Amino acid sequence: MATLARPGADQSLGPRLFATRKLTLDLAAPLSDADATIQPFPDASPAKWHLAHTTWFFETFILRDHVPGYRLFDERWPFLFNSYYDGEGPRHARPKRGMLSRPSLDEVRSYRAHVDDALERALPKLGPVALDLIELGINHEQQHQELFLTDILATLAENPLEPAYGELPLSACFAIEPLSFHPGRDGVVEIGAAQTGFAFDSERPRHRIHLAGHEIANRKITNREWREFIDDGGYRTPTLWLSEGWDWVQREGISAPLYWHEDSTEFTLAGRREVDWAAPVAHVSYFEADAFARWAGARLPSEAEWEDFAASADPNLGNQLDSGDAVAPRPGGGMFGDVWEWTQSAFAAYPGFAPAAGAVGEYNGKFMCSQFVLKGASCATPRGHSRASYRNFFPPSARWQFTGVRLARDA
């Protein structure tokens, strides 16, 4: 857990907390109660659940545990809005979150207002442990803001009317920078988060690792390049695919990135639009990313290669989330923004990793199995949330997130 927040040491904690809480409400503003209740598939959650779960986090780990005399808004709701914290007891089944027609969206907003008011009154009196938990809660809610957008995209994509969440600027002509490769460092490097400043527990300890000679691409793979992969039979060539990936392609009938249509359009948060061929390809799985890299005569970078290459890049630049507007990948960009980038590295513990004590120790460590690491940030990542050491992770078949590809190759 972080050791950043201390009384008098981080005067921005309160403003950042309430700015984060407001942004979540802004993201929900365009939605009806029905929009916010639907769950498109088990791995995605209803918008209303995201609003309530992030509030449950603050109510449970800060107000209940660190504010004497605090009374729960509704004693029945922790069962509904606990996500995966076994230490907090039984909970509503994840695949059935979309069955929660009640509480209503307005009741969930009232829940948020109640908890925010209690947090504001308690903040000046909280000790170091509680303040660290608030820092964790801010970053936790920022993760759910991204999930909110990707889950509502999946929700609206299920509707034959193809409704829009919001508006996006029209695609503009853009000259694509030629794909080239830059040398990465060869030898012993350090990766992982430093001991100061906030980071999730899975980003630590910082440690040394050896890198062999390699090169990393100057940019992400575009939609046009992915179209070439499709036209060349990429989804029909078993020798390009991992065995499990080929089984997935055959079983699920995969033939293009998620949300693409045969008429060169794709479904976005602004509804159906022409594919922007200069923009980074999005909504592809690890299986697809790995097959594309093999087709291109390259490979995916390792987590350490990517992190070391990006160490001097500014994580606050690029196309990232700044407000409650619709988002989409755009042409251009650097190491951060537009789409998360798959690596070939499994999500596993660093040498010396130790989860935090208590229920919050379940945050990352319990998921270090059958997941792959993604690096960078996406158009739906709140600006300022990511960093080179950040370790996003998903199972290899996941593609409803804004996930894309940057190539690497041996030197």
C-alpha cells in the first residue's frame, strides 16, 4: 500500500478526492436508470454498480473502520456492492449484478452524497492509515471510471438501435508516421515503483532485471495495419496463433476487433462511425495481439522492456480521460494514452512482493494467475492515474477494454 498521505504532507488529497468523486457522477450524467442497470456480460458491471461499489469502498475501509460512531447508509448494501473482498464476507454474485433493479440510480446518488459528506467532515481528523486508504480509494475509483466507460460501451453495443453515450469529433485525415524500431537498453535495468509516492502493491518492490538486446516500435499498430492482417487471412491462419488462442478464435467466431462491422464501421461511445484507419487499433485480445505480432515478423514487448523504454516519457501526455465526455482512440500519440498495450509478460509477483494487511491486501495479489500485463494508459484512463511502473492486467481473451498493440523484436 502507498505511504504518501500524511497530515499536512499532501494538501491536495481532499480536492483530489472530491474531484474524482465528481468525475464519476459526471460520467453517469447521460444515463437513464435503465442504462445504468444493464450488465452486458459477467465480466462487465452495470454503471449503477460502479457508482455504488466505489462508494462502498470509502464507506467500508475509511468511515466504518476509522470514524467512531459512523452508521452505514444501509446495512443491506455491503452485500450488494462488495466486489471480491472475501475478508468482508458474502456478496451478491458477480454475474447477477444486472439483476439489481433496486436500489435505483437516484438512491445510489443519495448514497454517494451521504458518504461524501461524511468523508468531508472526517478528513481533517483522520490519521495516517486512513489517509493512505483514501489515496488508495482515489486510485481505485479512477480504475472504475475507466471500467465505467468500457462497460457502458459494451452495454450500448448490445442494443440494435446503437444508441450513443455522447458525441465525438469527426475523424480527421492524418498522416501515419512510418513504423520504425528504436533500440532498447541491453543489460541490467531497474523496474517497479520507487518507495516514495503512490503505487499499487503489485508495482513493488523495485528490483533489477536483465534485458537482452531488443528494439521497440515507435508507435502503436493502427486500424489500417490491422485491416491488412485481416485481408491477409490473419484470422484464418492457425500457424499464427497460440493453441488456446486458435481454439478461442474458432469457438467464438472471431474475425475482427470487437465492435468492428463488415462495412468498415465500428461501434463507439458516439454510436456507429466509420473506422478511423489512422487511429490505434483497439479492443483486441492478447491472443490477437500475439498473432498479429507473429504475422508482422515481430513479437510483443516484455513488461520490463516496455517499462524501461517508457521510463523517461511523461505519463500525463497523450489522449486520456479529462472530463465526462465520450472518448475514443485518436491518431498520433506516444507511450501513454489511446489504448493499453499488451505485453508478453504474465501478471506475477515481483521478488519480495508482500500484499497489504487486511481485506485491502486482496486488491491485486489474488489475481496473479492466468493474466497478462498491459502497460501505458488508454483514452478512458483518467489523466494522472498511470505511470511507467503501472501494471494493468486482464486474461488473454479479454478485449472489451481499450487494448491495443505496440511491437518489439530481438536485436
